[in-house]
Amino acid sequence: MATPNKKKILNDPVYGFITIPTELLYDLVEHPYFQRLRRIKQLGLSEYVYPGALHTRFHHALGAMHLMGQAMNTLQSKGHHISDAECEAAQIAILLHDIGHGPFSHVLEYSLMDNVPHEQVSLLLMRDLNQQFDGALALAIRMFEGTYERPFFHQLISSQLDMDRMDYLNRDGYYTGVAEGAIGAERIIKMLDLADDHLVVEEKGVLSVENFLNARRLMYWQVYLHKTSLCCESMLVQILRRARFLIRQSGGPPIIVSDVFGLFLRESITLADFQTNPMYLAAFIKLDDFDVWTCIKQGATHSDPVLSMLCQMLLDRNLFKIMLSTEPFAGDLLTQIEGQLRQNGLPDDWLTYFLVEGQATNAAYLPSGDRIAIKLKTGKVIDIADASDLSNIQVLTNIVRRYYVCWARNLAIDRRYN
């Protein structure tokens, strides 16, 4: 039987033709753990705002792998020794960086499990794959963890100017049609260099980095933290909360969910559970967006009125009303909204499902973290905030906070439920 060709070329709508350069990368892409990402949308419920936002984590991971390959070529062309093994490991690490995302990605990250960041699940899955591939991922794991002795690899995987951010800004801007997401990733990558094995950007790339930071700020307010998206996400979280409440009650009508989704609704699963009991990781890799949508569709006809109303409203895009503020909302306003909901027939013990408070934050650049370093023509390395002549770079370092309250303004309650 002929050996399959594992060096594939894919047609990507953002970058054109991209290559899977090694057999190991091909085998990882073909693995069920990675194929699951086809069934998890990159932007969760943003399609309720931008109908074209239907791309998946699968698309994003392949794009980030492609950009990592470009970064390796750039650094090698500038005289830095990077072995073939290091190139492959860096691409493996960025390819698998999101493999630990669950359904609806960030929306349910802390609702579905008990404070388990997706990065920790990614690491557990990478270690599992390392066993399956006889230790071939060991170097990639060290780069992902930041324990490899050449720190620029980890910076390319996870920092304020990494291949992850470069791809998702480009890709999310493309699929949403928000032109501000275009960042000129190829130009930035061409300007990358190393100083003492730390990632730097050449001085002539300062304008491109400024554009990158501005684009990130605008994309957060226009896409990731769009007020309608916040509404949809709040409704989804309340659906999950109600389903979890009902499924943990004894003697009530059953909720139709998949076995694996039911497991995560019934139990409060911690990182320690993942680390000590392989059952949970085995269940997690079967979860995707379709498990949640099945629950929502079945929940719309459930006998519990809270669950059925929330599910039907989300399915029909009958969304909560939302108000935004730069300051926390006064208690009088919340009392007034509660009064309106009660007048519509909402019982007091349902209020927290149909009236939700929250806050969203946005900071384009945090100099206190892993900074973006600029290498001047003199060889001196300084922070982008000091290298830029734009006054708003300092503004971009501020954490901007928006408070929101959303509620079911047009809710009509059947009086028999009172």
C-alpha cells in the first residue's frame, strides 16, 4: 500500500496557500484532538453581530502555525541559528496552543469547569499526545511552558506580540468584515530580530507595531466586547447555569444532553480532577459547540419555564437589552429594572437569570507584562512605549473598564408560573 503524502498545501482565505511542512505536523493536524477544533467557533456568538464570523479554532491554529513558519524563516535569514527540530517544535507548540479550548471557547471557559484555564488543558493534552507520539513533542512542550533555554520561542507562542494574536486579529477582522483588524502581520514578522535570545522588533517596524496595538484595541471594542455579543454571552451563561441547577435536582424532568456534556453539568470539575482522573480529559476531548446547541434546542421545549424561555430567546435572537457605563450602576437603576421585570410577571427567584450585571476590560498593551521590545539602530533595546512618538501609546497602556447590565426587557410571563 502506497505511503500517503503528508506534506500538504492548504488554501487559506487569509494568507493564500499555506504548507504543513513535516510529517509530524501533518499527523497532529489529522489527530482527533485537533480535528475537534473544527467544531468550535473562534468567536463564539459573535455571528449574532457579524454573520460572517463562522470560522473555527481549526482555521486559527493552522494560520498561527503558518505565521510561526514565517517567523522562523525571518530569524534564520538574519543569521540566527535555529535548528530544524526547533522550527518544527515551535510550529507544533503554536498549532496546539488552543487545543484545550472547550465549547464556545472563552464564553464558557469558567462556567463549564471550576476555574480551569484552557492553557492548562492544552498542556495536559499536549503531554498526552507526547506519549502517543513517543516523546516527539517534548521540545514543543518546553517552549509552550516557557522552560526552554531560548526564551524567544515562548515569546512567539505567548506574549504581547505573538503569532496567536497576529493570526486572530487578521482572521477575525477578515471574517467579521471589520477592516480595523488588518495588522500587516507579514511586515511585523519581517521586522523581527533577536537580542540575547529575546524577541525584539527592528526600529523601522515601530509604525507596524503601533498599528498592531491600535488594531487590537479597536477589535476588542468592535468585536470581542461588542455590546450585543456581551448580551448573547450572558444569556448563554444563564442557560448553562439553569441547566446545571436542574440537572442536579432529583426527581425533576430530565434535560436531554450528551453524556459528556451532562458530566460537566453534574460535576464541578477542577484542574486537579483533570490531572488525577483520566476520565475527565477523555470526556473533554469529545465536547464541542454542538453539545451546547443540542442542549439549547432541547431546552427550548423543556417544562422548566426559565430554561425554555432563555433557550428560545437565544435561538430566535430575542436578546436582552443592554446598558453600558464607565462607572458601576447605581442601585436605584437596578431596583427600577427589577420592578419592571416583576410587573411583567417575573417571580423573584427568577430575577438573576433575566437580569445580569458584569464588566468588560480592554488594555491594548501592558508594559508591566512581557513587553514589546524595540531594537534601535544603535543596538539599544527599549520598550515600544518609549520608542513610539505617538502620544496615544501611553493611553493604550491604560486598562479601560466598561460596566454593563442586561435584562429581558420584552419578557412576557405566563401568570400561571407566579
